[in-house]
Amino acid sequence: MTQKFLSLTAARPHLYDGDLLLFRHRRYSLGALIAIAGRGTHSHAGKVAWWGDEPFCLEVREWHGGRAVTLESQVRKYPGRIDVFRTNPQLRWPSYDRIASIRYMRRLAGCDYGYANVLQAALLHLPLLRLWTRPSLDDQQVGSRPPFCSQAVVMADRLAGGVDPVPHLADRLTEPADLAQSPFYEYQLTLI
């Protein structure tokens, strides 16, 4: 993937409601461990949502839980580390409802962060456990525990949007790297 760097000002016309935001990890951080264990360079996921003429980042973030913050604040904090992926490129999934997906993410504002689900997903990466355990494919096990970042994104797209972006993996085990590899998302640009 060749990166295309754009300022938020230049990128604004290319940002759509429901687009996927994947955050690249920083060296020597908890995010680096998540990305390395997750087979990729991304350690966090969120979605773009326009409120008036301001793009926001809808996310479920560790230490904060579900929230909506300006995309500008995140670009200032993580310049060159936020990749934007087009959701449903070329409208290949005509039944997808991006507005319903955003509505779902907005309803997660204020929820707790799903530490238990992160731990469950992380355990599947342990060497011996990987030999005897198969990842669950059952999306019906949404459960009562709060989601973590990429779980929230995939639930929004599957439950509200009507398309499962990672059909061969349960929502509660979906990691940012799994989203980056899904054909339901296509890399567009990196925000600086």
C-alpha cells in the first residue's frame, strides 16, 4: 500500500460518513503490542461522522470508552498515523446503510471500554493456545460486555449497516488488522 499524505483541510472533500479510521501504533506503546499481536500496523479503529461542517471521530478508546471527538483533535495528536479507508468502495454492497452504521456508533458514546473482550482476543495469540483453539465465527455472541474499538466498528457495520466486513471472524475477536485486510474497506489517504 502506497501512502498518500493529506492535511485534514485538503482531505475534507474525501471524507464520508462511515469511513473507517485506522490508527498506526507508536513505537514503545500499548498500541504497538496490540498491532504486533494483531498481525498488522494498526492498533486502533474508529469511524468518520460529519456533524454540520465538522468531521468527527467516533470511537471506543481505552481509558475513555465510547466517545465522539473532532477529527482535527486526533490529527493534531497523531499526525501521519491515521489512515482513512473508504467503507463499501465502489458501492459493491448496495444494501449497506452508512447512516445507520454512524447512528450505531453515536449510541456507543458513553459506554465503557471492553477490556474483557480485548483480553479474550489477545489470548488467542498465545503460542500453545493457538494450537488447540479455533477463533469463534459466531457473531450472535454479542454479549453484555462493552466492545473495544474494532469490535465496535464491525458491530456498527454488521448490525446497523447490514454488512459483515469480516464474515469469517466473530465481532468480539476482530482486530484493527482484520479491518485493514477486509475488502469492505479500501485505503484512501493518511491524515497529517
